[in-house]
Amino acid sequence: MPPTLDFRNTNSLWCSVLVETLARLGVDYAVVSPGSRSTPLTFAFVAHPQIGVIPVLDERSAAFFALGLAKRSGRPVALVCTSGTAGANYLPAIVEAHESGVPLLVLTADRPPELRACASGQTIDQQKIFGGFVGFYHECAVPEPRLELLRYLRQTVAHAVGWSQQPPAGPVHLNCPFRDPLPPVDDGGAAAALKDACEWPAFFAHLTPPARAVSVADLPDLNPSWRGLIVAGPEATDVPARYAASIGMVARKLGWPLLADGVSPVRNHAELAVNLVTAYDAILRGKHADLLRPEVVICCGGWPTSKVLRGWLEKTDPEILLVTARPAANRDGLHGRTRQVVADLPTWAGELPWTKGRNAFTTRWLKAERVARAALDRGLKAAKELFEPKAAWLLARHLPVDTPVFVASSMPVRDMEYFWPANNRDAHFHFNRGANGIDGTLSTALGVAHGGTPTVLLTGDLALLHDTNGFLLRPKLRGSLTVVLINNRGGGIFEHLPVAKFDPPFEDFVATPQEVDFARLCAAYDIEHVPVSNWAQFTELVSTLPKRGIRVLELRTDRKHDAAKRKKLLAAAGAKRE
């Protein structure tokens, strides 16, 4: 059935996408109370032929009426109201829905941010107004006529519906701000320009009713000729080999290329995988990236760090199956045509049927990997000076087998993704990639090291300085931590962003170089400090790790020089062809 979308203006298109998503996910009823700010939502619900819309004047009564509908059907019922105190009247019914496990989807209209907290009419603070009585809350973006934002909306609404039916079921809340015009009057035709993209059947085709679990049988296609990719995101696990073997089984059964994030266990258990691709960031910077476009992607755990990979997938817009063990989490930051599978990876991998093995698409990817990886390795081997990425590259080759490695956020984790090669040395990766911050880096690494085997921390200077009080734990540490410190006097990651071109104020306010003497800092905490002057010395220092204590191996590098050289190396590797 074709979607029911209204292209008369931005708000009407936005809300019709929202309502179409709900209809395709099994929402049959909407209970709507009158108001002005909710006009775009109300019109979209009334226009949809599959949803029964019931007007109820009093919001408190409306919420309890919706509660009754949801109790009877077991499906989420939408509640729509205007801004201000209207939504506050929903609270008693939401409390009851929370306590009794009844799915409700609460949509409160709101004024846009610029009209809040300035005495504009019928405006209160609606952020998390229902507190802990809703299982999921999200403030939606202000509508814009952009395809990527409509994808975001579609995914967020689908996630909210799924949340409302997760065991235990319950209410969820989306706060929906709107700018004028609220009725569906023409606003210049920007929405109409998206008609072909939004009415294309695939825009909604991936949506799966949350009441039905997505299984192996729901894969778009398992034909061996299909252009498919497997993507293994960052993963910290107690048994890295088991995880790598499970991903490897998926790759073996499907015969598809396996793109493994820099901190995926697969990188260090290469013998357990097939069709492994590690140089994808460099490959996708090249002009031949279009030849590698997939039709289907299976993502395990979450997306890799690579902005190049993420942007390329957003552009190619394949069908996506995202396999995760986290039932309550929305793991698709790409807002793609994604169906989320909540499953234990080893079990799910075991259910997959075997196909006939590698196809021409996989062969093309593996050829690109071989060429790009060789170019990266040659470039790093040739670097005689202290070049930041070479530290990660050498750690992969010379650390003792089975070493725990904690990787700081920002530039270190990206150098792992760009340059850490596939190997069989069983390093155990750890990282704080939940919120991706640099705070607590040293203390977290010390926690990993405490009571375990000798551990390594790869970090930049700012991440270490942000947590130097972690050195106070030295007397308590049972075990050892070797800190590989890349001291480039500032935030190296920012040299790779457009903001680096704006100096001033870039250097002082973004890169924020510091003047700390790390030898003196370490001495103050009675920490061993070793200045590294060449790669032979570095290799010797990391090949054998001390049994006890903390030591800092400081590599002083040139941030701007290394950023330019890193970009040049990645671009050259992506441009190579056999």
C-alpha cells in the first residue's frame, strides 16, 4: 500500500511521515484533544485511512480513555495534545499505564526552542515532564524539509513504538516542537521537492511491527549473488575469541565481506574470521567507492567510529539488519532502513543457513583491502620520525600476546581504526565508547589493570591531563599499567575537522594546547617516566611489560604535521588500484 503523505508544507510532511510510521507498526487508534500547536499532528492523524481518531475535550479523560483502548487491544494507542498544561493532565493515566504495563505513545506538541522561557503564550517546560513514569523520552527535532531528518524521524518513532511494547510494556513520550505555519498552507515548495524520495516504497519497507520478533527468516535476501556487507562495530566482551568466532561464522555462511572496527575483537582473532576488511576507511575515501556499494548490511553491535564509513552508508542507503543484545537501545545512529534484531550473537549466527560462498562483490572488496592495507603498511614502515599512527601500528605487532589494551577516545581510537592491522595476538580491547568522552580515561584504564595481567593505555595528552588524579591510585594498584602517551600538545582530532581552518580562535579554544612537563608531573606522583626518542626504543619498551607499577612512555609529536601526513596516507591508500 502506498504511503499517505502530505507534501503541502514542511509540518504536514513531517507529521504524515510520523503517522505513516505508526500505522505501519500497528497503531490503530489516536485520541486527540483540541489545540493550536498540535494542528500538524491532528491533521495528519485525521487524514490517515488506517487510524481511528477520537476527539476528547478533557486531556485527563482522553488519557484514561486511551489507556482503556490499549488495555483491550494490547497495542499502543497514540495520545495527542497541544502545548502548555495540556500534557500535564495526562500524568495520572501515564502513572497507571506505567504501573500496569500498558503501551501508550504520548505526543505533546510544543513551541520551538526560541519561543520557550520568554513568556510566550501557552508554553511551559515540557522536557521529561512525566519523569520516570515513561520508559522512553525524546525531544524531536524541529521539522525541516530534509531527507536525512525524515529518516531520523521515522527511526525514532519506530524505536518509541518498540519501547512501548518491550517487556514490560508501558508509556513513552515524544515532545514535538513546531514552527509556523501550523495548518497545511504552502511554505514555498521545499516539502514537495522530497516527494519522489519519500514515496519510494523502500522508505517505509523495512519497518517491522514490534510485536513480531525479527529473525533470520526476515533477512532481505540470502542469495549468494546479493551484494552484502557484515559490519562489526566496537565490542568489549569477556570472551573476545567467542565473539570473533561468532562474527566469523556469519561471514563464512554468507560469504560476504566483514568490515571490523579498530576495537572489535575480530581484529585480534583474524584466524577466526574470513573475508576480513580493516582498511575500509581508506578504501572508501577513493574514487572507486561506488563499485563497492552494498544492497544489504548486517551490523553487529553498533557502527564503527569511521565518519567516512558512516557517511558512505548514509549515501548508499542499503537495507540494514542491526543485531544487538541490548533490547532497549536504539543503536542506529545512521537512521537507515533498519530492522533491529535483539539476539545473542552466537545463537543468531548458528541459525543462519549456509550459502554458496564468496561472490564477485566479495572478491572486489578483498582486492581493495589487499591493496589499501599494503599501502598503509608501507607508509607506516617508512616513517622514521615519531608519527602518531605508527604507535598503534607497532603495538599490534609487538605487544605480548593476550595483552589488555585500553584505548582513549578522540584520536587514539581513530588511529586504531585506520591502522591497527588484522592479527592473531589476542589483545583484549577496552574503551569508553558509550558516551565517547575523554574524562576518566586514566582511572578506567587503572581499573582494567588492577588485579589482572600487565595492561597498556594508548592516550593523547589532553585525555591524560583530564584525569591525572588517577595517578593517586598508584599505591593501591595491584598489577601494572604502561601508558603510551602521544603528546602532540593539544587535541589532535580537531585538526581533522573543518573548524581547524578558523584560527584564531581554533588553536586556543579548540585545540587547547597545554604546557605541562610530563616528566615533572610523573615525578610528583612517583610514576616512572620514559621519553621515547625512536621506534626501536619504543618497540623494545612495549615488547616486555613490567609486572607492577605505572610507567609513562612519552612520544612527543607534531600535531599539525601528523594530521596532514595521516590524511595524505589514507587518501593515497584509497586511491591505489591493482
